Amino acid sequence: VQLVESGGGLVQAGGSLRLSCAYSKRISWRKAMSWYRQAPGSQREFVARIAGDGSTNYADSVKGRFTISRDIAKNTLYLQMDNLEPDDTAIYYCNTIQRFTYWGRGTLVTVSS
């Protein structure tokens, strides 16, 4: 089972990025998939989640700015991040709980002021 994130980079405040998480076919899209992030010196925190039925929920800090989605045919999870702020700087991780809990290795997002 693999989760591979991509799409991170350096962006100015107010800019946008779209993260992708490619997952192996053994992952069932019927289970929820999530994005988490970990800023330097901080604990990993929840960002967004999409359930098997497509319903979504977000951390208050990103609500209205980030959008989680998926392409089932492409086995890919996305996180569209708009109006980025310096506090969004972190390593972003893809996560799913199937029979076990799986994490990707992360992709770094840096937002400059």
C-alpha cells in the first residue's frame, strides 16, 4: 500500500497550490481519506477529510480556503489550497485508515510573507 504526495513548493502569501496524493489500488475509496500537516516544532494536525460518501470536513483554520477532493478513476486525492498564509507552512501528509493506518511521506509547503 502506497500513498505518495506531490505538489508542494514555495508560494507567496495569497497564492495557491494544489497537492496530490496518489494511492495504490489496494486502497479502498469507500474509506475516508484525509490531509494532515505538521509545522516546524509543532504536532501533526488535521486539515481536511473526505468520507466514502464524498462528504467533507475541514479544520477551522482552513475552512473556506482549502478544498479536498478525489478522482476515484485516477486513484488520487487532492487538496486545493487558496489564499495561502504563512501559518500554512508545513509538511502536508496524506492519510487513510483501512485495515491499518497509512501515511505518505509528505510534501513541503512554504508560504512566504
